[in-house]
Amino acid sequence: MNILEQIKRVIETEASSISALSDQIGLNFEEAINLLSSCEGKVIVSGVGKSGHIGKKIAASLASTGTPAFFVHSTEGLHGDLGMIQQKDVVILISNSGETSEVISLIPSLMKIGCRTIAITSKPGSSLAQFCDVSLTYQYAGEADHLGLAPTTSSTITLVIGDALAVALSMSKSFKKEDFHLYHPGGSLGKKLSNK
């Protein structure tokens, strides 16, 4: 298989998994939106590794579309950053396996804080899925790399779930262009909105 064929295979693998995701959406996603829309505090997203990088993007998307949100790295959470989380907050915990030790280790403190939690994981029977108030699970055939190991398909699916949550939540709040401009005055998007 040449390089171009390999690149196309990766794209097709991830695209087919995203397409299959729409059939996996159930009432648990509606429960997650209800939990997020009723949040009286902030939304905190947490994860490590590639899940952490995706979590940063999810938090940024939520913040720019009308939901106060930020990212806390799970390891930093274990070393004091859990002090940023309060009872009125909702925490989104990301772990493909649902057993990532740094993420799971947050659970006892989150329980004591009393905040609500949402899991994003591929394993419905995992510790993370069992702990959280709402569990958003997904299935996929495999990772897109030649070894079937690197977080590729799984991280892309997580990103899509985050985008779907941010957009649906924004719509439920009747978020408007004027609101978006308030949070995004810079760049070409800010300029475009300023001209309207």
C-alpha cells in the first residue's frame, strides 16, 4: 500500500466511525444536555494524553458558545487543581478505556465535592461509566494507525461528541451571533461579525 492509499485509508476509517456514531446516540445524550443546561456553576473537562488534548478543545468550544468552561488536566487535579471545582459544577471526564488511573483517581474527591459528572468513554462497563451521573459511550472498529494502537479514531470520535454537545447546548440556550461576537471579537470571525 503506497502513502496516498494509506492516508486515504486513515481518513475513510475515521469517517466511517463518525458516520456510525450517529446511530449510537440515545437518551443518555439528552440527559447530558439537560445536566449541562441546568448547571449553575461551570463545566470542567478533564483527561490525560490525547483525551486531555481533545478535552482542551471541548472546553474551548463550550466557552466560545455560551457555556462557562475550562480544562483541568487530571494529573494536575490530583495535585491541587481540584480546588477549582465546586458543588454546582459539572465535570466531563474523558477516558477511552474508562480505566485511566489519573482520571479514576479524581472520583473520590469529586464525590466529596458533590459536583455532577459526565463520562465520555468507549467502555459502558468501565469504572468511569459506572461512577458518572451520565455516561456517553461510543463504539468503533479500531484505531486508524497501522498498528491499531495510536489514539486516532477514538480521539476523533470524542472530539465529535464534544462538538455535538457544545452545539446542542448552545442552541438550547438560544445563543445568538451577537453573543458569539461578545466572546470572539478577534480574528477573521470577529471581523466578519463586526461588519454585520
